[in-house]
Amino acid sequence: MTKLLQFPENFKWGTATASYQVEGGVYEDGKGESIWDVFSHTPGRVINNENADVACDHYHLWQQDINLMKSLGYKSYRFSLSWPRIFPDGVGRINQAGLDFYSKLIDALLEAGIEPFVTLYHWDLPSALPGAWLNRAIVEAFADYSGTVIKAFGDRVKTWFTINEPLCASHLSYSWGEHAPGLNDLSKGLLAAHHLLLAHGKAVQEVRSAWKDAQVGIVLNMSCVNNDPDAPVSEDIIRHIDGETNRWFIDPIYGRGYPQDMLEDYVKMGALGSISPDFIKPGDMALIAQPTDLLGINYYTRIFVSTPPEDQRETHKFVRKQFPPEQITEMDWEVYPQGFFDILERVHQDYHPKQIMVTENGASYSDGPDESGKVHDQRRIEYFQTHLQALWQAIQAGVPVTAYIAWSLMDNFEWARGYAQRFGLIFIDYATLKRIPKDSAYWYAEVIIRNGIFESKQE
């Protein structure tokens, strides 16, 4: 008989979206412009020059989406608020229609028996804010925005996430040019990262001052960094990549400050003027290290590093190892559930968060409806199966994971990848906006009913 791997009693199961990726309605009811509105309308920034002006039209079809979640038995829903929908200018004037939209959404979720988890910032920054994350004034602007929505919704929302993936909101956006605003300057990426972490600390304070019964934390996207035994790079490269990806963000949150080795690296690289950069003011690190109730972890794949081919060695110190198609998702990410276990165990052992919530985990596969109108996405089911098995093993090893939030509820606008990538449990026909639950949506519903998965033997 196949063994049922049971999750802890009161374990929380759910799905997630982000405002810009699903809402649409970008010019409606007084919403302000976001940096992603600008970026996606800039030719060449997004695949096929696509944008999220309509996306999944969740702004109008939210009731339908809640009904789908309820029918599938999904118990929690992590979504983000659009800062410019509430503060069109980033600061000052409040757009009541924006507050009302989210208030109705929260009420309907609760009525459907679905717990709302709210993310304050998932990248759609008001474009009206001068300098964006490079301007220290944004920290107070974020505090004002956060305080407003926390006071408005905290009677009904008890779990808050401050910033989603500061690695992406800083390096992907300012150092590597892939996300809005699309800059390529490592020093600016480090400055943006500092302001993002300060904003996190301010938001934690806002939650604490408004609602004593709320819990709050940040969401980090984390990956284990592995060296290719067949073509290894130096351990110094592995150390640096891990520092840039993981330690630069989690160390200061847990009171360790920025990693000394990374400060020294960035000085040598010319990205910082000294190991005590002048953008770090007295009191900053204490603000970033505000005590939190939980840590959200997003996990998709590992970073597997190899020595480049000989003809690339003058220009590349390392490359990401390439895997055959059967081992990767359509994002070209390796399917590696062991890395999920490894990162959860490491965070537990090294940082001791009170609780961990898996806030995103999922896979992009483009399976669409067959002749009967059904979507058979077996590869996604297998991805979830193997990763949930790794998660179960981590819990058995003592890691305090209290929730699993699958990414994502529905197919959506995948940032610079446009609509080419489909992560959803629910298929979206973008021409008609019809919603079709995939096989994985029903499979996940059964997992929630059982509060567990049946063990599968790993190859």
C-alpha cells in the first residue's frame, strides 16, 4: 500500500498571485501609473512587447476567481496590493476606490472560508515617486502606504508580507536590467536593496503598532548554490554567488548585518566605495532587523555552477549548467526538489525563524486544453509531488514550516517573459478570459482534503 505522508494539523494550504500580473484595469478607477506600466510599454523590454493592461482581468473577475478557489477547496490566498491603485502619486492623496476594491476582495475571501495573506509590495511601484528605490525618501513613503492599508484591513487580515523577493526588486531591476526600471548598475542595485530592506523594517513597525494579533515577515527567493563536480569552479565563486543570492538579504534581517565577505567583494568590484558605505546610516541595521513572526521562502530551482567552455573563459568565470529538456521546466529551470529540502534545512539551522511559510513554489508548463476542453498537465503534478515530498521530509527533520502556497492560482503575466510562461493551476484563455482548472488544480484540491500526499518512489 502507498504510504500517506501526512502534514501537521492546521497546516495551511493555498495559492498565490501578484497584483500587476493578474489584475488588469491599469487605467481604471483612479489608479496611478506603476513602473511596470512604463516598462512593459517600452519596446523591447517584454517578450513580444506584451503588457498587463488586461492580464487576467482579475480586477473585474475577482468574484469568479474566489468562487473557483472555494469550489476547489483552497484554504488561503496570498495576493499583493497595488501601491499605485491606493496611492496614485505614491504619497499623499488616497484613492478610495482602490481601498474599496481590496476591502471587497478580503470580505469575499473570508465569506468563502479562504484566509487572506497580503503582500504589501510585489514590484508595482508608483512611477510618480522620484528616484524609485534609489531615493531614500521612498522608505517613509512606503511606511505611509503600509500604515494606511494595515490600519484599513488589519481587522480582517492577520498575515502580512512586507516585500516580495528583494533580490529581484533590486538586482534584477537595477543591477542586471531584466525588470523595471531596467538599469544595469551594481552599485545602484545595492542601494536599492538597502532601501527595500529599510522599507521592510518600517512596515514591520507599522504592523506592530496597529495590530497586536497580526503576524508579519518578508518573502525571500532562495536557492542552494551547487558546484558542478564534472566541471567545478572555485569555491570562492560559489561563496560569492551564495552571498549575492541569499546571505545579502537574510543576514541583515536576522541581525547579522551585511556579510563582511560580500562588502569586501563589492569594494574590490568597484560597486561600493568602502566596506562602510555612506548610504548606511546610524540605526539602519537595527531597523532592518526588526523581530518578525515568520519568514516567507519562494523556491523554484537551485543554482548549479560550472566552468565555462574554453572559448568563453576569458569573458566568463562561470556558467549555469545546462540540463536536458526532460529535467527542466519551460522557464529553463532545473527540477531539483532536493534543493528545496536543502534550503529549508539551512535556513532553519542557521537563522532559526519562528516559522517558515513556503510562499511560492511551482513550475511553468504550457499545456493547454485538449479536444474535450480539459488541461492535462502531468509534469506540473509531478513537480508539486516531488517538492511536497521534500517539504514533508524537511518538516520531519524539524523545520517549522506552517504553510505551502502554490504558485500560482492562474496563468498570468510573467513579467519580462510576458504571456509565454504558464505557472497556473487554472488555465487562462487570454482571448476570452475563460478560466479552466487544470488537472493539477484538482490534484492539489485532493492534497488539501487529505492534508498530505501519497509517497512516490524517487528515481
